Amino acid sequence: MALKYYHAEPLANSLKSMIPLKEKGLAYESIYVDLHKFEQHSDWFVAINPEGQVPVLDHDGTIITHTTVINEYLEDAFPDALPLRPRDPVGAARMRYWNKFVDEHVMNHVSMHGWHRLVGVIARNIDEGTFEELLSHIPLPDQRKKWSTARSGFSEADLQNASDKIDYALAKIEKQLGETAWLAGNDYTLADINFYSHCGMMVERMFPEKDVAANYPRLVEWRERVTTRPAVAEALKAEDRTAPGLRTWSGDR
Amino acid sequence: MALKYYHAEPLANSLKSMIPLKEKGLAYESIYVDLHKFEQHSDWFVAINPEGQVPVLDHDGTIITHTTVINEYLEDAFPDALPLRPRDPVGAARMRYWNKFVDEHVMNHVSMHGWHRLVGVIARNIDEGTFEELLSHIPLPDQRKKWSTARSGFSEADLQNASDKIDYALAKIEKQLGETAWLAGNDYTLADINFYSHCGMMVERMFPEKDVAANYPRLVEWRERVTTRPAVAEALKAEDRTAPGLRTWSGDR
């Protein structure tokens, strides 16, 4: 049995499937894909994932992509490892409800602000010919559009809409954490890992104006519970090649 | 064991979880929710699903919402019934990859065109005071916004973008059906039911300009295979109270 995990910095999608690997104690070969050098669009990587996106799980040569899919796959393929999906059908449904909420109503909105502050700076520092060449290597039309928009700048209306959606999510999560210890019930699940990786871990740092500590105290307490888990702490130590001044998600800014 | 299924017309989300119930031969009480009378926003229904959306599955009093979640729940809760999710981990991952694609890159785009042609007509026929009153009963902010936009009209740019995304999906599906008999491999799964319910069953009728028969022959052949399944044929016979002239998804227009 051999697992390889192709990933970038330990945050967002790359962190989201790294945490379950660590939680389950699964040995894997870590392969860093340098997004700063656009390796995710390079021939060698597109041969592995034709969509040109990280992360990717390679299990004995079988390629699994998309973090929510990878994480359920790890549950199915390694049933004897620590479960992160409840084994009762209702618990699994609660987990999937939250995974869907994060995937469809949180991830892209935090991502837009991150791209605005990080990828936009990078994209505007590339000369036009090189940028066109770069775009031509991006397999997914949506990703080509996102790169173009990052270079020209996301509109204020879109950034405000994304911020409003994050407010909605924070209030929804805060309410849930008043009812259950973790998002999907009394157990720590893939839903917690999902929200943590895409929003919970960085929301306070990215959006100081939301005054998260005062407005969402249960979320802050929950975040500390996630951060201090040994597997999460271990994952967060993974390589980060982002220039410190551009670390909009992971720290200094 | 008692199952209740709250649903509207047999298409899109309401069809998507009705087909698995029929395929699995699970007895259930069918409860029709009349969207034309905005019953989904009424007090009695919001008490069942605070998000004010159909369909809803009630299993012995436990409420499950969101069709992709409901459909996986039926797999987990009734493991002895006909499986619609592959039992091998890789097959399940393939199915979830396609479910995610349909949920995130197909459903909303077909839906926008349907809303434009159906809900827009309905919304514009409501006087302003009544419309404001209607909006005030919609629990989800996204749905309130969608109703407002349906009344004022979706922009040409948004409708074109949605149409482009459907073109992308059709080409992707056609390619896949050249490699495997069904979307996720050699078995009919929840992924086929998902794409069928949200797009495959109505794409030719809704978008005659795409010349689906000529451009996507494998998709047409696949659609016939789905349509003629006894469980699907049975589901399609469910009640349809939409005025015939407004049946943009399900038929006459």
C-alpha cells in the first residue's frame, strides 16, 4: 500500500486532506507542488491531474481529486483507521450537510479575498506576454477566468458579496456551536476539518474588521480545540514558500 | 419504519431523491408541496425545514435535507436495498466526483434559465406589495435574492455565462460516456440520477439551439437508458401542477 499526497502550503484545500491523513496515522509520501512557480499547470502535474489543481491523492496509482471526495475516500478505503465520518447514517448526513455548506457557500468567498490580496499581486507583477502564456496552460476555464480577474481586480461588489456570505457563515457556525460541541454533532468530523481549513483558521487574521473574538466566541474556542489537536499542529508545520508579506491566509500581513 | 418525502414537481431536486426511493423499492408517504402557492415558505413547512426548500426526507421523525445528502443517507440507512453508490471505495469516489460537478457546476446554471422563464413570469405577475410580503417569508438570503432577480430579470451576461457552463458540462459528459457506460463507471449510480434530474432530462427541450441530438449522441442514448428504467418512469408520472405554458423544464412551451 502506497499513498502519495501532492499538495501546496498547509491551508485551504491542501490542508483539508492533509489533516485526515495525519489524524488517521496513514504513512504517505508528501510531494510539494510549488504554486508560486505554477507547477500545478505544468505538463508533469497535468499528466497526474488533468484539471491542474492541488491537492491530489495517489493510492497505489489510483488518482483521487477534490478534497471532499478524497476525505470520504480515506474513510472508505481505511475503515480501521480513526473515523472522521460518523458511522451512523444520521451523523454522516449531518457531516455531509456541513461539508456541502462549506464547499458551496464558504470556500469560494474566502478564496476570493485571498486571491484578491495574494494572487492579484503576483498576477499584476507578471508582464502581459508571460501572463497570456501562463493562462494558456490552465486547463479549467473557471480557473483561467479567476486568474484573469485576479490580475484585473475583483469588483468591489463581488468582494462585498463574498464578505457578506462569510458573515452569514460565521453566524450560522456560531449558532451551531451553541447546540453541539462540533459542527456535525458531538464528534469531531470532516466537516470541522473543512470549515477550519477554508475559513476558521484564518478568518480572524484576514478580516480583523469582523471582530471575530467578540462576535463569535464559540467559534474561537472551537478553533483552538482544532488547532491544538496533535495531527492538526503537525500538518500546520508543513512547508510554506509564500513570501511572508503575501501570507494573507497563513499569517504575516 | 416510516418515510415521508416532501416534494414538488418530478424534476430537478424533487425528482433527484424520488428516483432513489423508487429504485430501492422503499415505501414512503408522498407529500406534495405546492411551490405555485409558495407552500415551501409557509409556517407549517418552515417548521419542518427551516431553510424553506424542497425536497425533505423525514425518516421516523429525523429530517434530512439537500438531495445529495438525502441520497447518500438512503444508501447508508438501507444497505440491503438496491445500491446506487458503488461499494468499492474508488467507485464511490468517482460517483462523488460527478455529484460534486453537477451540484456545483451544472444545477445552478440550468436552474437560472428555468427561473428566468418560469419563476420570472410568475414573479412579475405579483403586485409589488404582495411580492415584498412573499420575500419576507423566504428564510435563505440567497433565495430572497434569486426571487428578486427573477422578478427584475437575470442579466444577459449571467444567462450567457450559465449557457456556456452548460455547454462545458455537456461536452464533459459526452466525453465520459465515450469511456464508461454510466457517468461514474460501469454501474448506474446517484451521479447519473443527479445529472439526469438537473440537466439531462430537459436539456434538449430547454436549449434547442444546442442541437443536443447531433452534438451529444451518447448523452441522448444514455438519457433514454435512464428514462426507460421502470423506477424513473414511475417517478416521472408524479403530479405536475405547473401551468402547461410555463413548463420550461418538464415539457410544453
